[in-house]
Amino acid sequence: MAPEVTNEQKYYHIKTDVYSFGRLINHLFFFPKCLILDDKKDGQMNLEIKNKLYYQLANLIKDCVKFDPDRRIEMTQVRSQLEKI
């Protein structure tokens, strides 16, 4: 769940869905060793990714799960990045 929802700010926006999408991709591609993401440090990755595909996905995840919703990418940017991958 996005930080803005769990912090009871009652702030729900498309960027909340972007956050959820990032978490979903994280679990789909990196489970059981999901990336360790520190939300308070803007999705800083603490796991070395060597495979190019996983590296690109990890960067997409990082862009989706930034703590501040205003710093998250737009869903159109998510689509563009996925098309490139």
C-alpha cells in the first residue's frame, strides 16, 4: 500500500496506482528475493542487479515507488519504459 494511504492522509491519486504497480512488478519478477526498497529513501535499491532486463525493471520499480507521490513517474512513462524493455 502506498505511503500516502497508510499515513491516513486520505490522498489517493493515479500516482498511488503507480506505486502499487511498482510493488507488483517487484514481487512478480524478484520473488522470493524481492528488491529491498527503502521507501523513505525514494526507493533506493539495496540489491545488485546484473541481468540487463532485471536492471531495467529495477529502475522502473525505483521510479514507481518513490515515497513522495509528486516524485513518482506518470503511468504514461511506465508504459513507455515497458515498451523499451
